[in-house]
Amino acid sequence: MAAFSVNGVAVKGIACSVPKNKELNVDLNILTQEEIQKFIEATGVEERRIAPKDLCTSDLCCEAANKLITDLHWQKNEIEILVFVSQTADYILPVSAAILQDRLGLSTDCIAFDVPLGCSGYVYGISIIAGMMKASGLKKGLLLAGDTSSKLLSKTDKSTVPLFGDAGSATAFELDENAESLQFDLGTDGSGYKTIMINDGGARNRINSDSLIYQTISPGIERNACQLILDGMDVFGFGISQAPKTVNKLIEKFEIDKDNINHFVFHQANLMMNKMIAKKLKLPAEKVPYSLKEFGNTSSATIPLTIVTQLKDNLGNTSQSLILCGFGVGLSWGTAKVSLDDVVISDLIEI
Amino acid sequence: MEINAFLKNFADILDDTDAALITQETVFRDLDEWNSLTALSLIAMADEEYDVKLTGDDIKSSNSLNDIFEIIKNKG
């Protein structure tokens, strides 16, 4: 059972960035107005931020990192580890973390690597960076997480386009012996790997002359083999059963009193799914923030984006306990209890 | 598990469909109101009321509401 804790590492700050370019779901022509209204009611997604062609996840994360470093008054040469969590890296190789090390002007002594996880990636990323810092004594670290999923979608696929938005984030960690322990429950069920996937372009199915041919899957769903497949029904079934399980596992393992948790921040998948998860966990509505309406599902950025846009005013100059829970592509999930003590939350950046 | 209670639960997830149209033989896919979102409501109902995880394949392979009822019964 992958439940464990890491002592002596503190979260010092969080920053997020989104593209300025806004798309409204009411403007979509792949759905009828009636379908759109029902879609919005069920999923809660009204607007999404969509990156123009020349704006990548690494660019969004780079801006967020620079802003956060400035707001924290950190020196760049103090940062000894950079982890980039994304499924929309700049290139197949090399890792974007290497490019970001140079772009951000970090020391060449800095450890830098990518983690290609999605919806569970933020929680996994925290566990990786905190675990490595604790084990090796690295003093300062940056977790960059986000996706520009819009680049992976077929514009003629009504099952994906209205859901996904683009965003990047940066989270700063520092060794601090007084920090409350970070607690985790992580898991994987690869039997569901086909639920959310892109078929072609990797090593198993190299991109070939057929990869870019559009196929009609069902009315309103046309895509090619290099674009995202989302099996909404299976994702939904997975989310409503697995998310409450992993949160309960963490709560039982570490004997957490739910009343002492200030906020429960879930991956923003869709409102109907998230409300059901909150209901099964019997969480009071005021403790469960949402950023779905304005930003949609931004993959590994949903949790920091929800914190920055919905909780910023709550978190300054206080000490608060949060439970964070991400679940999705893999299938993979992670829950963490994180204490935010006098944490710096930067203003949302729009690029 | 009882069929009439299941049919009532199914009727409850619909907004604009006359509950009288909901019978064991109803081909749910042919209902005007049926779409990918109602499918999610059905998965949610099976989870909430019967603690059963319906998959996309379960729904795709079913025709009548009785088919769904039998799947839930067998999984429960």
C-alpha cells in the first residue's frame, strides 16, 4: 500500500499562468445550443483558456516559475531540483525540464527531469520532489506542472473539446525541519490504460501515413490517431469510485480528523463527478472549491490553479491544512495532505 | 434488488421524459433524452443506489433497461 509521509519539507509558494485567449463553450458549433446548455449544467465548464500555436506548457510554467521566484525573493542558484510534470512536453526528447533549467537560469548543478503524468501528476510530483529533497538534503526545489491539452484534441470531437483548458503552474519547496509532514496515498490501475490515451506517435505505434487520417467514431466525434481519446463513461465510473477510496485511505492511515482540514482540493474533472465524490466523502460544500467554470479541466494544473484562483485570499498569513486529490489518465491517482503555512500565492498570470 | 425500484431510479435521472414510458422493455438509447450525459447519470445511480460500477461496455452492450437491471443484479 503506497501510503507514506515525508517530514521536513515545506511548501513555500504557488503560482499559476494561463493563456489570455478565452474560448466560451456557448460559442462551440460542434454541439447544438440545447446540448451545450446540458453540457454546462452537468460538467460545470463554461469557459476555457486555449494556448495559441506558439505557446507551450513549458512557456506557461516558465512564467509562473519566474514570478514565484521573484515573489519569494529566492536566488535562482539556490534551486537544486526542478521537476516538470506534463503530457505536453516541447519535444519527444530531450526532456523539457532540461530546457527549463537553462531558460530559468538555474545552476547546472540542478537535478531536472520530466514526469509525464496527467490528472494525478500534481500530487505525484509533490511526493517525488519532497521525497528526493528529504533523502538527499537538497534545500530548494521547484515543481512545474501543467498541460496545453488543447494541442492534443481534435477540434471535431465533442467529447473532449468542451472539457479541456490549458494552464501551467509552479510550486516551491524548501527543506524546513519545522514543517508539518506531507502525507500521501498513491496508486495505479493500468488495466484501464485505454480509457484516456493517444494511440500513435509513441514507440508502440510510430507515427505513420495513416496516423493523420480523420475517422468518424460516432456522430460528433471525429479524430485522428494522434489525438486524445477519452472514454467518458469509464472515466466517470473510475473517478466516483477511486477518488473517495484514496481520500479515505489517507484519512484512515494517518488518522486525520476531517474537521481539521480547511479545504479539499480535487482534480477538476467535471462538476457532476466532483460533486458525487464530495457527497460520498460527506464534505461540506464550502470546503470544496472549484475552478472548472472558468478554466475547465487543465490536467495536472487543476489543483494549483484552483488554489491560486479560489483560495488565494484565504491562505495569506495563516496556517491551513489541505487535502489534495488527483485522479485520471493511467489510470493513476494520488491524495496528499499538505500544510500551507504562511505560503506565498502569486497573482494569476495571463499570457 | 427489485425491478420497479430500479425503473423508478432510472426515471428519476431523466428530466423531460414521462415516467410511464420507462418500462423493463424500454430501449433506453431510443429515448429523446438519452445522451452521453444521461449515461453518466446512470453510472452514478448504479454506484449510489446499488454500489455497482457500470462500465461503458456494460451500457454499450445493453439494449433494454432490463439488460441494465440484470447487469447490476449480477454485479451486486
